[in-house]
Amino acid sequence: MASERSPNVYGGPPPQSDLRLLLLGRVGAGKSTVAKTILGRENFRSEGGMCVKKQGEVAGRTVTVVDTPGWDTVKYTSTHIKQEIKNSVTLCPPGPHALLLVVPIGDPLSSAERKAIRYHMELLSVRAWKFTMVLFVSEAEEKCTSIAQNQMIDRAKSILAKCGDRHHLLECGNSLPQISELLMKIDTMVAENCEEFLIPQVYYELMETMPREVTELRRMYEDREDRLKQKYKTELREKEEELKKYREEEKPKERLMKRTSSSQLLPPSISTEKQDGSVMADHQKVDLQAVKQGYREEALSVVGHYVKPLIVIMTAVVGALMGAVAGAEHGTLGACIGIPIGIILAVLVSYAVRGAATAARDISIAVKAEENESQRREERAGFFLDSPKSKRFDKDQ
């Protein structure tokens, strides 16, 4: 079967991209007329006691129709006709989607005819009823009333029961809407059958006549597949139980972690605030002093880094102006020579001033360090004099 599907414009399940139909019925039931009506072709002719296969495009998809020779009563149907009916399934490989049992409107359907229908249908196997639909046919000039249709359905009740009550009324003269409805019903039946088709009985007979070793091998593989499925189901069940047990064990830990994290977010108690208030104030004071000292040092370093070059540049500019003014007395050449001389002298003077300032700062730092050292010595001497050992020494004295 083809796998390409498209939505059904009439509603219901999506249609098959190709459809294979098999027409069955007694002699003179009108199977060839039905084939012409479905395919819309006038050149569909029966071949007497032979099957005829035709193909055409209907509603945008390929439809294959196989017309079979009509049967007689069970007693008078020839062996050739029976064999043709059996072989008809192989003409539309891999198998037909639907078997259309053609029954004319007004057929009395006696017990012998009903018996012939059951017998010849089951030549294709008992499974054939699963794919069968009864097609009640009337000619164009014969208007089928609802009463006649109900009577026909009542007479075919036993046949309809075997094919799941699937039936359709086809008037050959007014066929286009009815053909669309027929195809929609066939698509519904195919969907109910999970898109299966009727496999020829000869294939089943071939499987039954296979060697014993092949049959046992197939059974062995089927058993192995069942065991593997059971094993995978058991392992999956065990994994699910382990996962459930693990989750149950992890729930208390998750709750404990949530409580711990929430307790860390709670504000401290009042007693703790009272005890730690003074300590926090002292630390805050120390931290503020350190921060201020750090900012001060950072500001001084920035000023020293940017101001010193600026002072040198300004001094060079002033020196250049002074040199230009001084050299202007000797003309333009004197002014040009005075500019670099003024810059050099100004830079030398600025570096001399910077060196003197650095030396003065170093001297002040050294003096301050000596003062701090002398103060520490005095504190150590006072501590020694105030210590219990020195007091004991003075008492002994």
C-alpha cells in the first residue's frame, strides 16, 4: 500500500492514494456495469470465464478494479470458475482493499442463492468477510424506493451480518455522488481494518506447507521476541520503582535544605544585636578610618601622577614664551632660537624644584619616623617603670 495520504474532502478518514477493488457476484448481477460506473469507462468488457483487470483515476487517485466471472449455484459452478475466483486476489497485488459483493435490487435471494454467496466468498478464505461490502445495484430507469431498499436489506440480513452490516446502494444512471459516497465508505472500512488488505489464500497455504524446521525457527524467534518484550517490561518496572524509592528518600533531605536556607535568611535576634552592637560599631569605625585613609592615598597618587607632568608642561610653555620675547629683540631668528632655549631652561628649573621638594619631603618623613621611634621608646620605658617587677625592685631598694 502507498503511504502518502491526503484529507478526504467528504469528511471521514483520509483516503488511500491507490485503491484496489474486487467485484464478486452471480452471473448477470451487473459487475461489469459497476466497473464501468466506478471507472467512468465504456470499454470495460467482460471476458466470459476470465478475470478482467482495469485501472483508472477517480477523484485524484488510482483505482484498480478486478471483475471476476459470475458464479452459479454451488452444484453447477465449474472448477474453472472457482479457480478464477481464487486467483482474482493475486491480480491486484499485494491484495485488494475491498471486496464488493454485487447484488441486484429485486433479487429474491433464495436460500440456494444465499448458500452460493457464502460458499463462493469463502473460496477466498473466511477472512474475506472482514473486507466485504454488499453493493445493491439498480439500473437508471429503475427508481429504488426506500420500501424496496428496506425489503432488500431484510432479505440479505444473514449476508450483511457476516460482513459487519456494510452496504451501499448504487444507481448506475445517477452515479457520481453515489460513487463518491461509496469511496468514502470504503475508506472508512480500510481505516477500521488498520489499512490492511486481503492476503491471497495461496500465501497462507504456502506458509502451512513450509518445512518443519522453518516453522519451528519462526516459532522460536516469536518466543524470543515475547521473552525480550517481557524482560524489557520487567526492567522498566524495576527502574521506575528504584526512581520512586530514590525520590522518597531525597524528599526529607530537600525539606531540610530548604529549612536551613530559610533560617539563614532570617534577621538576627535582639539579644545577638545587643551583644554584637558595640563590636560592630568599633569595626565600623576602624573600617571607615581605613577607607578614608585609602581614598586619601589614592587621591594623592592620582594628583601626583597627573599634576606633575602638567606642571612641567606649563613651565615649558612659560619658558618658551619668555625665550620668544627675549629673542624678539634680535629679530625672528632670535625668537625662534629663544623658544627652545626657554623650554630647556624651564624644564631644568622644574626638575630642580621637584628634586628639592622630594628631598624636603624625605627629610620630613625621616624626622617624623624618628619622632615616632622616640615616642615608642618612651612608652616602652614608662611601661617598664610601671611594671610590677620595677616596683618590687624600688621597694627592695
